[in-house]
Amino acid sequence: MADDALFGIHGKALALRSQRMAMLASNIANAATPGFKARDIDFAKALDAATASTGASVDQAADENVEYRVPIQASPDGNTVELSTEQTQFAENAVAYRATLSFLQGRIGTVMQALKGE
């Protein structure tokens, strides 16, 4: 695809980070739901799958690399969400999302300058 040549893996990385952020937000929202199992996307494996020559889409790669989080301290109601862990993972993912977005914005700005002849 043309966007792969222009953006490299960053377009797919941004989409995966967005999906991971939604999953982590769901974990946080369900912290008090009895029996809820915290899930997370193994970002490195999902990105490898999305960029491999097998033709897997970002959605497929994310779905195939979802893992259930194992809690450090078990909850009596079966909920595996540990709020501090989820908040930390969410914050780290948000920083990485912003970094990827900044890179893409810079790339787009460079292309726009080239098109304008600046």
C-alpha cells in the first residue's frame, strides 16, 4: 500500500494503540464488576502480525493477540482487574500513542511542505 511506504509501521501502530487503549479503558470501567476478566493486547506480537507479509489486518492482529491478565492478588468475586495496574498500562499506552501520533503529524507536515514547494 502507498501509506505503508509513506508512514511505515506507524499507521498500524497507531490503530493498535487505539484498540489497546479502548480495551484498557474497558478494564478500568469494569473494575467493580464481579467476574470480569481483565484483558490486554500484546502490542509487540500484534504489531508483528499486522506488519507481516501474511496480510493480516490490524483488527485481526489485535484479536489474535488478546491475553487475559493474571492478577497479583486474587479478588473474592472473581474480578481480575487491578486498578493500579490498569491505570499504569493505560498511561504508558497513552504516552506511546501520542508519540506515534506526533511522528505521523511530522511526516504529514513534511509531505505538505514538499507538495507546496517550500
